[in-house]
Amino acid sequence: MKTIIKAFLGLSTVLCATAAQATTLENVQKIGVLTCGTNAATAGFSLPDNDGKWTGFVVDYCRAVAAAVLGDAEKVKFIPLTPKDRFTALQSGEIDILAHNATWTSSRDSTLGILFAGTYFYDGQGFMVRKSDNIGAIKDLNGASICVTQGTTTELNIADYFRAQNITYTSVGFADEESVVKAFEEGRCDAMSADSSTLNASRMRMAKPDDSVVLPDLISKEPLGPVVRQGDDQWFNIAKWTLYILVAAEEFGVTSQNVDEMKSSANPNIGRLLGVEGSIGKDFGLKDTWTADVIKQVGNYGEIFDRSIGKDSPLKISRGANDLWNKGGLQYAPPIR
């Protein structure tokens, strides 16, 4: 009898633990708001405007997830986080998803209890210097002081690269991006280092942007993507496939303007994408219209890119590696079937 009771209690514990782990979607739908952790200081990616409305590339990704699970892209609460506290906020359950300029690495996947749900922006680490210093390449930074954000891969990449190149430097660390930019503008360091996209965004916000230049050299690969907690496969799949839906929509020419029209397309790939054929709603525990809701309310990947950081934005970042796979880039959605 004792053996049976122990077995029953053990099974009950497993079942309860499993149920507790798989509640992110239920909790979000019950509350009616998606809580998204993000950066509060990266123009083009995540930044509140003068009216307090959040705008940017990763902000729109969170809006896409809200459209997927709640049917309304505006039902998002944005929580500004520094690089040092972003993963802790996710681990503790303070946020439902992290859409930060966070780099996907092996140790973060394996030791922090988190999972990266794809790559929404392929980037690389670079350096910004003052034009007046006539620094044209990284090798010219020998002996320089470099401002960096603490708790990021930036510090580690500089240490690895400069040691390999036998370049000496002094690291000057700050808790957040805004402090780094301020220190650089005040001349407290000779250069600042971050992802190239961040450097270009930071330069645009400076009082005298033309006084600084971003060097063309990159020293790392920085795949940036959304992050969720481990242990909730359904939520992980929703976060991952929301991104893939955005990419696939661009590939198949489905936009925020023509999504309703495209529902009658003879292309079966588009039919499955928009839930007209197949079981994409049932498969993810969402409405059959969730993919169409995402595209109609937020746009496809190309629309988001262009208006936030691309050709229609002040940053005018080229697609490059972030173009579609059939246009020479790396963005690629697995088959929807």
C-alpha cells in the first residue's frame, strides 16, 4: 500500500509541475495583456516616443505576439530593462517574453533556464569613434579607453578580439546604453562599442551626430532574438512561429494591406500561412485567424524592418544579412505544413 501511495504522490507531483509550467498562454489570455521586457533606449528598435508610445523593430515583434495570442496588437505592456536585469526578469516571471537586443549564445541557452526563439536581426559588434581623432580601423584603437554596457557579450568579445590581435585597451563599463552614450559624448572614453545597429541608433540621438563615425569593421556575430523561459514548449513554439510567420508572409507577398485578399489565393502555401487550409490554429492552441491577425495588424517582416530601421526610417539600415534567403540574406522560415 505504501508503495502505491508513494507512486500516486509522485505521479501527482509530476502532473502538477507539468501543469504549472505550461501556463504562460493561459495566464496571458486570462489577464488580457502580454508583458514584454525590452530596452528603453535604442532608437529604431525599442524606444518610447514623446507621448509615451513604444515604437521600434522589437516592439513590433511583441505586438505581433499579442495579436497572435490575444487578437489585438495593442494589448502589450512594455517593461524597460537593462542588460544586467533582463534575464532575471524573465526567469522570475515578471515578463512573459523578452524582446531585447540580446545575443543568442550557447551558455545563455544552457545555463540560464531560457530559450532563444529564433533570430529577428543578424548583427555584429562594432566601434564608434570621434571623427576628430582620425581613427580609421580597429587597430588604431591600441591603448584606447572603450565605453561598454555591462552584462553584455560586448565586454567578452572585445577581450577575445583584442587579446588575439595583441591590442591593449581599457574597458569603461556602465549599467545601460544611455550611460555609455553620455560618457562617450562627454569624452570620458576614446570609443564606444556595441552591436553595429545600436551604434548607428545611438549616433542618431546624439546632440552632434556628425561628429562621430561608426567604423566599418565588425568583430563578432550577434544573432539577436526573442527569449522565453524553458519548460513551456507551447509558448516557445508560439514565440518562434510568430517570427516565422512574419518572414513567410514577406516571402509570399502577403502584407498588412492585402492579407484579406490573399486568403483566396490559389497558392496552397499562402492558404496554410493564413489558416485557410491546414490546422495552424489548432496546432498552436490559437484561433484559426491568428496568423492573419498578426500580418494585418503589424505587417510582415519587411514592412516592420523598413518602417522601424530600414529605408523608410531615419536609420536607413540596409537589409544585408537580414534580407530573405532568396534575396541573398539569412532570413528563412521553415515550411508551414
